[in-house]
Amino acid sequence: MKRALALLICLAVVSGCGFGPGKPAPASGSLTVTRDFGEESLGRHRIKSVSDGETVMRRLQRDFEVKTRYGGNFVQEIDGVAGGRDGGKRVDWFYYVNGIEAGNGAGERKLRPGDSIWWDHHDWSATMRIPAVVGSFPEPFVSGSEGRRLPVRLVCLKAEDACDEVETRLQDAGIEDIGRSVLEQSAGREVLRVIVGPWSEVRRDTAARKLESGPQESGVYARPDKSGRRIDLLTTSGRDARVLGPGGGLLAATRIEAQQPTWVVTGVDQTGVAAAAAALTEDELANHFAIAVEEGRAVPLPLLPESP
């Protein structure tokens, strides 16, 4: 009787008495600082714990030398790299939380356990807004947005094998709440979507179709042709530099207003879609805003001016 009572007390307080798995500890996060759209790393630190009330700015100041502006809410300089003008280009510091563009100053943004913070210093002459990036994968699928873990919905458009591959890679990254939905389910505030298929099909989606209007609308430095037969790859200034033809793939993320990001795994044809699906790994995507896949090789986007 006493043993049974002890068991009930232990289960009631969930105190880790050896019965059941208990509540998992919060995952550690990270702080990454780069420049030129992730091309050059300036440092990366693991965030093992988060203090009450800690902000993104305060965490940055713990690991880097930082100069601020506008009352300490925005970053002007990190380790001697400043915003302003660089060779006639407009450059500045931007930050992303779990792969989603931050909507407020770093001095106001609360840091949460598991958050992956990415600061990047880059040219914003083509667009000042890049609403979502792929380089923090497996975020935002693991920790979500604003402390809320969100369900993931796959939209498969005439690419079932590639969609199965994407689902497997998400599961391998520890993402469990994955469902499949129809294209008619639009982007929303409470769901992360991954659309998989050739561009001729993917473009039917309102969020994805923004890519056809270039980075000023989508934040993605790739512009698929409406026909679906080519994808133009753009430089940091937004100029066309290369063309993806048959076999070419694209893996990118965008966002409409206050909705959650929509990830796009697409290509000119089925071969390109399969190539993009195969690139959905942490190693391939790390510190990249988006990637094209050409002849089995990942090409970071945007293309830097010196790129061929």
C-alpha cells in the first residue's frame, strides 16, 4: 500500500522517479554571425541556457563587440563590421530567429530556449526584406516561431517520390508533427508549409508565386519563369547571372505578411525537384539564404558578384 502511494505521489509531481520518460529538457540554441549572405563566418556560439528576460541584443553583446544605435535597440557594428556604405553599396546588419526575419529591434526581442539566432551583414540594394531563409534548418520546424512549435504540412504536387524524400529528411531531423495537405490550404499563422513539385505546378500557390517577381517581393534571389522551363539565378544586386535549365533544382523559403513561412522544394523538371529534395539537410543548407542545385552541386543564393 505504501509503495503504491509513493508511486502515485511520484507520478503526480512528475519528479523523475524513474517511471516514464518525464519532460524533456529544452534544446540548446545557437548564435551565428556572418557576412555577405553567409559567405564568411564571423563566429558561432552554442546557447546552452537562457536567462529570464534575456534579449537577442544582450546575448549578442556577451559574445561579440557590438555598437548600437537608436537607443541601443539596433546594431550598427559587430566586431568592427559596420552598416552604412561599402564600395557604394548599401549594407547593414539583419537578424533571423529560427530562419524567420525578425520584426522588431534586437533590444526588444526576447530570447527563448532553443532559438537559433543568425546575424548577417549584407548588401540590401535589391531588397531590404528577406522574410525567411533556409540556412537555420532544421529550424523553424523544430522550435517554431515566437516560442510556439508549429505543425508541418507537406503539399505534394506531381512529385510523390520527392515528397517522400522530403518527409524522410524532416523526420531524420527530429520533426514529428508532419501531415500532408492539398494546395488549396493556404499559408497561415499556425502552420509551416513545405511545397514540393516542379515549378509549373508550385506556381499555383500564392505565396510561392511571389518568387516570379524577384527578391523585392519574395526575398529569394532566384526568379522562376512562368513557363516553368527555367529559373534565373540572381546576384546580390538582383541582376540575372545564370540560368537553371533541365535538371536544375531550387530550395528556398518565403513568407506573406504575418503568415508563417512557406518552404519551396522545386525544380525545372522531376530531376530538379528530386535534386532539391536531396539537398534538404543541415549540412547543405547551413548559413545559406537559399540554394539552387545544379548538376548535383548546391549553389548558394544570391550569387556573389565574382561568381561565374
